[in-house]
Amino acid sequence: MKLKLDLHDIYNRGGEIDRALRDIIDQALTKRASVVEIIPGKGSGQLKKRVLRFLERKEIKSLYHRIDKDAKNHGRLFVYFRH
């Protein structure tokens, strides 16, 4: 199962971004999804950096297996889970 989170609609609302990221991680764990696709978009790269900082938090990092950046589309990340 693959879940998808598109951050285009809330790119400028910090608290909502963190909440949406936490919600999608929780959903992946509950539904035992193997991959979460996160789309911060291309833009200036600030939103992607924010997402990566969120994913690097100690309490979040322990929940997933690894992160891949899409080689063909730098506005997309994949978070892989091992259940």
C-alpha cells in the first residue's frame, strides 16, 4: 500500500505542515503502508528542507526505514516503512 501527501495547499502554514506530516506517518503505521509519497513541490526548496528536518527528528526517524529522493523529480520524496 502506498499513501500520498501533497503539501502544495498548505505550503505557507507551518503548524499545518507538521500536523499533516505526522498524520500521514501515523496513517502509514496504522494501515501498514510500505511507502509514503510526500510532495513538497519544486519551488525554492525551503518546504522540502522543512519536510526533511521533520523526518530527521529522533522520535519520527525511529518510525520509518529509509527516505529516497526522486531522481527524476526533485519535488518528491518517498518514505519507506518496514513493518
